[in-house]
Amino acid sequence: MVVAMPATVDAGGLGSQVNKAFRQAYGRNPNGSENGYWLGRVVRGEKKTYQALVGAMYYQRARGGAGKSSGKVNGTNTTDKKQLIVDTLKIFVQVYGRDPSNSEKAWWRKRISCGEIKSEKSLRSSMGYHKSKKAGKGADTICGQKGNKGSGGGIIRKSIEGVEEHVMGPQVRIGIVKMSGEVIVTSDGKYQIREGGSTVKATLGKDDQVKIKWEGSRYRVTGPGISFNTKDVVRLVPLNQAVMKVVNFHDKSKTIAGKDYNRFRGVIEVRRSGDGSGMWVVNELRTEYYLRGLAETSGNGPEEYIKALGAAARTYVIYHKVITGGRSKYGDFDIGKTSSDQIYRGYEYEIITPRMSSIFGKTKGILVTDGAGEKPVSTVYFSDSDGRTRSAKEKWGTDRFPHLQQSVKDPYSASSSCKGHCVGMSAQGAYGFASKEGWKMEKILKYYYKGVNLVKAY
């Protein structure tokens, strides 16, 4: 893994980049009201960098909007807190089909009162999640207090700006490959071909192939019974949990004969690279589904080590989604799929590593944040050290990452030199602390990342 060093854009010149940021997030130009909304947020100083602006746009897009906020704008809740507290009883009955107990009613109203839940949409979503777990409420320790055993002990349950509180986490965008010719995609079930964000051009069936290529100044899309040109990005959206396959992309396994890691959960998006050098294939899916296809470990080893790796990997991709605006310069995605970010092999890897997926699931929603528990931090990690980690200052010459400014001893290293950049968490070291000393996930993470807190954000 390597760390991105995004340049800061001064607010004075940011207004002229609203349209560019909107195109990056939505794949189209904003209309007049959308432009005015985002320009207003820049003028008021709510968004001071290009990365923060794009991150907010991606957040709104994930919630189905383009210029309306369900959180705070200029410090004001768009959902009235007092009214939401009053409506808690009614909404609980609608979601659960019964009256709440006094403790259940008090628990939900407390979450609204302290600002963990800011809108009716978030309240309904959170209630729906707890109902799926056959629970009328969550842990008794909430609103910035330490969690109980169910949340890992010492883990705060708290909403984080820009992180959608969906049961499977926010949508993340992974750059799979840049192709110079056509892209061929199919699926093991029904899927839609969409032009831009929402226009459905066709619904295809299992094993039907669609071909996308760039001709002149637009995309050429062909498939069974369909042929059209468009200047908008092309999105291939699975229905009923179908799994997509990029037919002419190959990522062959070195250990399993015949295994090709080219199937993915979620949406496959094809878009022209910003520098005109080809077409990017981007996989858009929920964070927890993304983690199931993470190939940073085989799933073997101590459970607490795998938990620590899962929390770090989750935080890394969400950090780039909401803080830096993404690691892509021309492909409009959050991170890539190689060791430059995190090795990702999609659905095929999920199939062969069920233990890893199961353990990652036990850490669902847990992020490594700054000391205030407000923002995810850059949780870079690496394979093995020579006995100590390196600070970000020593390795990269930067003071930007307070949690990475201390070199620590790495006594379970098995190498005479660094395997990787040597900054952050050592995988070999984390494995050793878990297996030899019985360290828990939280202790491992706080050893390698200094001054951080763990937050359960969804």
C-alpha cells in the first residue's frame, strides 16, 4: 500500500471547479439549482478543498440525491430534532409493527437527542437493521460512551459525516482495470444496462453479453436486441444479487488451476479515462461486500489478527472515499485493486475464503478514527518489517498523519528488511501479537496507529 498526498485547493478558487467535481461524482453536468446548491456550500466555507467537495457529492449520490442534504448545511439540521423525537413512537410502530417498550423508546430518542441520528431516513434505516437482528434497540452505552461486549469493548457507536449508515456500509468504487479496446461484460443472472446514473436502456438475462467500446466521442453499446451510442458513462447493474463478470479481463490465480478472478458483486461501470488513454472498468459495491473479496490475507491465522486487518482495510477505503476524494487521477474511483492500494479479487476470492469473510463480518462498521472519533484516518499497512516500523515523517517526509508519526518495535517480524513501505501496521507483527500474546483487535490497532479511537459507524 502507498499513501496519497492530495493537494489542497483554496476556497477562493474552488467555486470554479464545482462543475468539474459534479461531473466526477455524477458523470454529468449539474443543472442550475444543483450548481447553486454546491456553489453555496463552497461560498459559506462548508467545503474548503476539492477533495472535500467531491467526497460530499459522492455521499449525496449514494443517498440518491444531487443537491439536497439530509444532514447539516451551514450548521442547521434539515430534519427538526424535536419533531423527530416526537415521531419516534410512530416510526417505531411502522417499522416493528408493535409498540416500543419504555427502554426502547428512550434508547432511540437518546440517539436522536445526542445527534447520532439526524434524519427520519437514518432513523428508519437503523430501526430496520436492528429489527433484522430481532432487537428493539442496541447497546445501552451509546452517544459517545464506550460500547459493551457486543461492540468489542471500548468501541464507540457514532455517526461519521460522509459515511452512510447502511447495514452493509457505504458504496465504494474500486478501479479494476483500464482497457484500450472493448469491454465485454456478462452476468449469472438478470442485469440492467443504464445510461448515466438512472436511465435504463435494457434488461438482459443470464449469460447475455454486452460490449462497450469508445468510438469517436461516445460509447458504443451493443448486446442481444440492443444497440445505442451515448456520451454518458455505461453502468451494468445486477438484479437480485446477480454476480457480474468482465469476460475479457483476466486475473489468473497462481495457486489454483483455472481460477480467474474476474467476477464481482455490485455494479460494473465503464467510463472513459480522463486522460483519454482507455476505458476504466469500475466496480461499485457496498463496503462489506468489497471486503469479502479482499485478497490481503488467506483467512488463516488468529481471529484477532484477521479482525484487525479487516478494520484497517475497511477504514482505508472509506478514508479515501470521504476524506481524499479518491486515489484515482483519471478513473473516478476511490482506490484501485492492486498492492498499490489493497489487493482485491472480487467474488471468486470470497468463495474460497469463507472464514475470512465470516471474521470480517464480526467487525462490521468498525473504523479507525482520529482521537475525537470524528474522521477515519489513513490506515496504511504492510507485510513485514526489519524489527521496527517507520514513521510517516521518516519514510515520506510528511507531518500530515499524526497517528503515523511514531516508529514502534515490531518484535515478531520475520525479515531482515522491510517488505513494503514499513509505515503503519505490520501484518506479520499483528499476526505475532495475536498468536503469541493473545492481543485483541483493538490493542493491535492502537499499538500501530497512535492516538486513534475505534468507532462503529454503521
